[in-house]
Amino acid sequence: MKLTISRKLQLSFSLLALLFIISSVLTYRNISTVEQYVSSLLTSDIPTVDTSRGIQQSVQASLSSIRAYMLLGGDDQHSQQLNKDVHKTIASIDDSLPTLQTLISAQKFNTIQEQWQSVKKSLNQLLVLSHSRENLPAHNLFINEAAPIAEVALDQIQSLINEESSNPFGGERKRLFKVYADSYVSLANALASLRDFLLYGQQEYLDKYRDLIKSHKKSVAEIDKKLDRLTEEHASLWALFKEMQQLYFPLAENVIALRLSPEWNKSNQLMANELLPSAVALEQSLETVVQAQQQRADQSGQGINQSIQNVLTTMCIAIVLIVSSAIAISKYMGNTIGRRISLLSERAKTIAFGDVSQPPLKVVGNDELAVLTESINRMNSSLAEIVSGVTDKAQQVDVSMEDLLTSAHVTSLNVANQQASIEQMGSQLEEIAFATANTLEQVTLSVQKLSDSKGEIELGRDALEQNKITMETLHNTIATASTQVTRLSKESEAIGRVTEVIEGLAEQTNLLALNAAIEAARAGDQGRGFAVVADEVRMLATRTTQSTTEINDIINAIRHSTHSVVEEIDSSQSLADQGAEHIEKAVSRLLSTTQKIGQLNGQMVDLAAAAEQQSHATNSITVLMSDITDSVNQVSNHSQSAAETSSKVKEQVTELNRQMATFVTQ
């Protein structure tokens, strides 16, 4: 049976696909096993271990927090935070237990839950008991009963000491005072030692307490022997002390007995006897769960490794089989199909190089390559016929394009001559238009300059008018200043007359002062004060005379300066009058010049209008000639384009003939 190429390829790929399917099935089975192990790790083993470890850590955290609370809970600042930490840890474990319930057996979970409830109960009891009065009964009894009674007893002894210190008698009274003090000190030190024993529980503090109590009792016994020396008030205080003492001693022994008892700290006892054993049992149960799950996790890991090894082995075998099959198929296909494809490739290259004169190939077989061989044979013969027909048609087109190029060349020459004539005419019109435009521009500039000159002259006339007004104002100002200076001269003369009067008065005052001094000298000691006054008056008259002399000098200087100013003002007034006359003449001449420039400006405006009309006419002719030039240029361009197109077509026909010559048909 003869098979087609597609059938052969299908069978080959089917064999390879079968090998792929077999290897895939085996790989899938191994991967399914891996997935089962991984699922067990992810859904059971690892969550169980993580949850159990988390509960173990939370239990340890709760123990640490409760220990810290027992130590620092007496401080309100730390008590609330530590209490919150303990409850937070308890809540965390309560939240983790439902997760653990889904991961382990019911029996194990019930055991763990019972153990946790026991731990939780102990934690809550410790939170309540740690800093309550019931926690330390010995401390409570000492602080609330024994210590207050002892303090009352000490107060009585202190009162006795205070009373005895004011007693003026000596001898035995001083000895009694010393015994009071010894009794007080020994009891106070005994209380301090008992406090130390309660805090630290060491035997040395208890022994010290008992020694101090013996010393105290010895002092009390000595005082009891001297009761006849006590006053009534002292005896009353001592009786009250003895009563407090009898109450204190039994309480103190109870305090010591409670402190020596194993249950002296109930919270520590509760923690040691209940909380820690329950926590250890819970830890062991969780550790058992963790160990079991870790063993399962190890088994799952070993199963995963074994499955991966199986997958790798299967893939290696499949790769070897597939590669071997592929090599065998490729060799067979190369020997049966490659040779025939090589012949077809050689014939295709021959046709590609233009040789279509080869004989037809021999058709072998009944597959797709046989059909392809027949198609190449038919293509070879068809190309030979087409090349022959195209070569003939190209030669005919070549002859026709020669005639078309000749006609296009003649047309281009005629159009070029017309274009040259029109361009020459356009150049002449442009020169005329340029000259007209230049004339118009010069006229316009002249008109503008005349207008500017007229404006400048008018501005100059206005400035002269303003100068004229300014000169008149200056003339009036100078006249006013002359009047004021004349008035100042007259007032200076009046001041001079006043100073003459003052000078005369000063001379008379000087004479009067001289006469007064003479009279004072005649009066002797009685006229000495009057002589001093007369001397002062004389000195004042002298200074007045000097001042009037200086004022006269200043007034004379003012008169001289005023006279000079009057002369200068008269000279300035004459110059101002001459300036006003010259300005009046300049204004008249500028007015005449302005009128003449206005007449000339009108004539230049008429000339500009005529030049502008001539420019418009020349521009219109230039535009018409430009349109004609554009039309001729378009005709010339079209002619050139036609010639270029004809040349390109001829070149393409020549190239076609050259290319067709590469085909071999005979």
C-alpha cells in the first residue's frame, strides 16, 4: 500500500504522541501521590504542629506573665498591663483550640482541653489571689493586728519616757528612764526584725527577733519591780502598755507560725501544686501530638522524595524512547522524501535564474511530491510561453516610445521660447513698477518729512509763546522783588534810628551807673550793695552800647547789599524786556514759515496721489503678466513631465527587454 507524505507524518507523530501519553500517565500517577503527601503536610501535619507549638508558646507566655504579675502586680501602673497580657494569652489559646480540634482525634483533643481548663482556672485564681490579703496571711495578720497593737504599746512607753524626761529628780528615777528607753528600743527593733523575717523568711531574723523580745521582757520585768515609784498617771500608762503587750505576743507567735507554714504564700503554693503540674501535663500532651505529626510529616516527605524519583525515572525513559523514535523517523523520511525534494529544489533554482528551457522532470510515486513535480513542469512550460510573448510586446512599445519622445521634445522647445519672451516682458514691467513705487515712496517720505517739520515748527512756536509768557512773569517778579528790596532798605534805616536811640539810652544809663557808684563809695559799707548793683548796671549799659554798635554795622551792610540788589534787579528787568521783544519777532517769523510749509505739503500730497494711481495700474499689468507666466510655466511643466514620463517608460521598456533577455526559452 502506497502512503502519502501526510499519512506517513501522521503515523510518525501518532507514535510519538503515544509515547508522550504513556509517560504522562505514569508521571500523573506519581504527581498524584506527591499531591496527596503535600496535601497531608499542608492541611494536617504542618497546621497541627504550628497550632500545637503556638499553644505551647502561649502557655509559656501565660506562665511568664502570671509570674510577672505576682511580682509587679502591686504597682497599679504594671498591674493593668500584666493583667491584660494574661487575659490576651488566654484568649489566644481559646481561639487556637477550635483549629486544633479539626486536626487531631477527639480523645486527644478532650484530654488537651481538660488540661487547658485546669491551667486556665489556676491562672484566673492566681490573678485574683496574688495581691489579695488572703495570699499572705502572716503579713496580713502582722500588718492589720500585731503591728498596730505593738505601735500602741510603743506609744505608751514613749509617753512614759516623755513624762519621765521632765522629772527633776535623779538617782533611781534616771535608772527608770533608762529602762523605759531600753524597753522601747528593744520592742521597736523586734518589730523591725519580724518585718525582715516576714519579707525574707530567714532564720537569723527570727532569732534576732526572739533575742530582742527577751531583752524587752527583761526591761519590762525590771519596771514591774519599781511600780511603787510610778505616779498614778504613769501607772495608768504602764497598765495600758501591759494590756497591749499581752495582746501582741500571741498575735506575733501566730504571725511566725503562719510564716513558717508551707502555705505562707498561697499564690506560690497554688502555682507550684496546681498550675505548673497542669501546664507540664498540657505541654506533654501537646508535645505528644507534635511528635506524632512530625513522624507523619517525615513519612510524607519520604513519600514525596520517592515519588519525585519515580517521576524523574519515568521522564528519562520516555525521553530516551521519544528521541530514538524521532531519530528513526527522521532518517526514514529523509531517505524517502529528501532526495525527491532536492530534485525539485534544483529545478526551482534553475527557473529562478531565468532558465525555462529545461526538459520536464520525471514524476515518481503517487504522493504530494508527485503532484508538486507535475505542477513545476507545467509552470516551466507556462513561463516559457509568457516570456516569449512579453519580449515581443516590449519591442513594439519601445518603437512607439521613440516617436513619443521626439514629439514631446519639439513641444518643449516651443514652450520654452514663449516662456522666455513672456519673462522678458515681465522683467520690463517689474522695472517700471519698481520705479513707480520708488517715486511714490520718495513723495510719501517728503510729505511725511514736511509734516514732521511743520509739527516741529509749531512746537517751537508754542515753546516761544511759553517763553514769552515766562519772560513776562519774570519781569513782574523782578518788579515785585525791587519793591520788596526798597521796602527792606527803608526798614533798615528805621532800625538804624532805633539803635541810635538805644545807644543814647545806654550812654545815659552808663552815666547814671557811674554816679551811683560814686554815691555808694561815699556811703561806705552801707552803700556796698548798692555799689555792686550800680556796677552791674554799668556793665549792662556797656554791653548794650557794644550790641547797638554791632547792630549798626549789620544794618549798614544790609543797606549796601540792598542797594546792590536793586541795581541788579534793574539790570535783569531791562534784559527781560529785550528777551520778550526778541521772542515776539521769532514767533512772527515761525508763523510765516509754517504757512509756506503747509502750501508745499498740499502740492506734495497731490503728487503722491498721482504716483499712487500710476503704481496701481503698473501692478495690475504685472499681475496679468504673472498669470500668463504661470500658465506658460504650467504648460512647460506638463510638457517636461510628459517627456520625463516617456523617458521613464522607455527606460522601463529597455529594462524589461534586458530582463526578458535573461530568460532562456530555446
